[in-house]
Amino acid sequence: MKKFINLCLIYSLIFSFGNLALAAEVPLNKVAKKEKDEKVHIVKPEKTKKINLKRQKKQNKENAKTKQETSKEAEGMYETKFPTINSKIEYTDMNGEVTLSDCIKLAITHHPTIMSAISNAEIYKSRIGQAWSNYFPTLSAGVNYSRNDMFMTMSSAFMRNMNQKYNMYYMPQISANMLLFDFGKTKAFADSAKRTFEASRYDAETSIELVIYNVKVAYYNLVFAEIQKTVYEDTVKDFELQLKQAKAQYEIGRKAKIDVTTAEYNLGNAKVNLIKAKNTLELAAAELANSVGIPELENVVLKDKLNTKKYDVNFKDLLATAEASRPTLLSAKKQMDAAEMNVRSAKRAFTPDISAFGSYNQGGRQIDADYGYQFGVQLNYTALNLMLLKKQVDEANATYKKAVADYEQQRQNVYLEVKSAYISLLNSHDSLGVSKLALQQAKERQYQAFRRYQVGLGDAIEFKDAENSYLNAQLDYYSNLLNYNINAAELERVIGAPIKESDIDL
């Protein structure tokens, strides 16, 4: 035995030295070249796979079906809250002209954020059925075959006469278990799942209202960008006209050369501002298309203008509407209810389960040698750990207290948001009257300055000041009007319902 061990040690040493010699023969430059040729990737790229057109067509069909179902669900949620607007509309039917309502309708059925929120709610809906599935029977079935050779440890005559090798069949082997009653554990778990699903539905409604708000903001910004472009175009025309006047009066000796130079400088600045306004318009169009969820919507003509009607709002009524309709607040309430159900479920975990069971077997050493069955009812505790159950109840109670605090925090946030949006709307409303008066005064001053320059009484600096004042007054008025519309949209978002507008023009 000692010689055998020594021989094994010698052979292992020889084998190790042979591997070292082979490794030494590999040139170092080849190893370095191999490392240099290998590309470094953050994530190793996947191998190019052959496209299965049949599978891809099937997947596209399933995706289209899913989108149609979620769009229908989103339409129902939207039209429940806004019954005056029918959300069923197609982009191809618009002929390149859209209203704000059209954009909202398209976003409801096309925006991926809404599709994701609806699908997320469906996930929680399925968990209600998963909870109730505890009351459904669990079935198991199978077939079994084994070849057996008994291990003989006794040499008695009886054991020698036994058949040491034999076959064993179980065909079929069927069993079933069914929960009959668990003292309310399953019901509490299902009720919690239902409250969580309802909270996810309100979260989906929040997503819809946020998308609507973003569409309104993008639409109003695009309208303002078009107005801004028009204002700068008019400014360019005014400075072009002033340049002609300056050249004409310079040629007859009534104005100095500096008037012509100043007019050219003013015109150049106005053209630069016009270029910026055009770029802003293109960006606003892209933002509207993104907010709707349809890239093709970028090149469209807007039918609606900024709203100039006064909104009839009252803070107490707005707050009451928010407490009854704000989806984030309702979602927090449902989450609080779900946490309360989890407390009940944790407390009922101390109770036993009553279940029924049954099984049927057929087989033996021959396939149809014999059969057997059993059935009955049992009362049992499954892996009862009193310390664990007690701490799970404590965890559920702490979670419920947290949910109550979160609901109260959300309620206070809603109050603050409604108050802030209400004040912002009033502020923009009051600013409109002042900016409108300033616009009228600036327009009159610009006209007088132009007429004075035309007859040779004014100078280029006076005209430039009047023109810039008129430009700024226009932009200030339309900016306040834009803020007024955006603040109204924000107020609708924070209360979770539309606000009424009156017949009074601002």
C-alpha cells in the first residue's frame, strides 16, 4: 500500500512539471496581443439572432390587442369624470388641425404612461383572485415506476425465499386537498388585496390627470409661442419701416447718418429675436407631440386660443371638491384601509385551518394489482410559531399607523396645493387687468413715437424705446394670459375635477 501511494505522488509531480513546461512555451507577446484584441463592453452584446417573422407578427398582434384593451379602460375612467367629452377619436380624422380637446382625447388612448398605469392596476386586480384561490382545491397526479433490489441483512430461510428483485407500479397516483374554513384569514387577505387594487386604480386616475395637465400646458405653450413669433414679426416690420424712414430723411438732409446706423442695428436685433422665437415654436410643437404620445402630431395647426374667460371659483368649494375627488387622497385612504385589513389578517393567523383531503392509488407489483384510497377532514396549525406571529401583528399595527399618518400628510398636502393653485389663479387674474392697460398705453405711445419720427420731430432713440416698450407690453400681457390658463389647469389637477368658467371676458 505504501509503494502504491508513493507511485501516485511521483506521477502527480511529473504531471505538474509537464504543465508548467507547456505554459512556459507560450510566448508572452501572443497573450498580450490576445488581451489587446478583446474589446471592453459595459454589457456583453447579445448575439445577432435570426428574426422569426411569424413570432414577431404574433407579438405585434398581442401588443396591439393589449393597447386596445388598456385604451378602452382609460377611456372609461376619463369619461366617468369628464362626461361632456367623448374620448374616441383618431389622429387621421383631424386633417392636421387640432383643438385642445382633441389633444386630450388622443393622449388618453395613446400615451404610454396611462397604458402603464392601467396595466399596473390589472396586476393588483389579479392578486384578489390569488387571495381567494386558497379556497380552491389543490390537485396532484402522476405515475411512478421503480425497479427494486432489496438489501438483505438476514440469512434466515424465510428471507431466502423472498423475491429480492421486483417492480413497483403506481398508475395513477391522485390526491386532492381543499381548505374548508380558516376563520377569516383568506377573507382579510383578499379584502386587503381589493383595497390595494382600488388604490392602484386611483393611481391610474392620477396618471391620467397628470397627462391631461401636461397636454394643456404644452398646448398653451405652443399657442403662446405662435403669438410670440407673430409679435416679433410685427416688430421686425416696424423696424424695417423705421429704417426706410431714416434712409429717406438722411438723403434729404433732415436726419444724421447715426439714425440710419441705429435703425439697422435695431432691425438686426429684432431679426435675431425672431429667429429665437421660431426655434422656441418648433420646440413647443415637439413638446406637445411628446405630451400627447404621438410624434406625428408635431406639425399641426392649432384651432384653440388662450382662454380669456373669467373662472368662477371659491376656495371652500374647491377644497371640498378636492377632498371628494382628488385621486391621490383617495388612493392614500384605500392604502390605509388595506393596512387595517392586514392587521386583521395578522391577528387571524393564530387560528387553525379546517381542510379536506383525499387520495387514490392503483398499482403494486403489477400495474393493476391493487388499488387504495383515503379521504377525511383535518384541523391543523401549519408551522405555528407564536413569537413570529406576535411580531407579525406588531409589524401590521405599525404599518397601519404609518398609513394613517401618510393619509393625514396627503390631506394636508392637498390643502396646501389647492390653496397655492387658487392664489396663483387669482394673482394671474389680477395681473391681466394691469398688463392689458399697460399694453394699450404702450401701443398708443409706440404709434405717437412713430408719427413723430415720420414728420421729423422724434429721433431714433425715442422710437426704439417706444417700440421695445410696446414689444415688452405685448409679451407681458400674453405671458400673464398664458400663466392664467396654466394656473387654471393646475387648479383642475389639484382638485381632481374641472372648474367652471363664466361668460365674463377679461
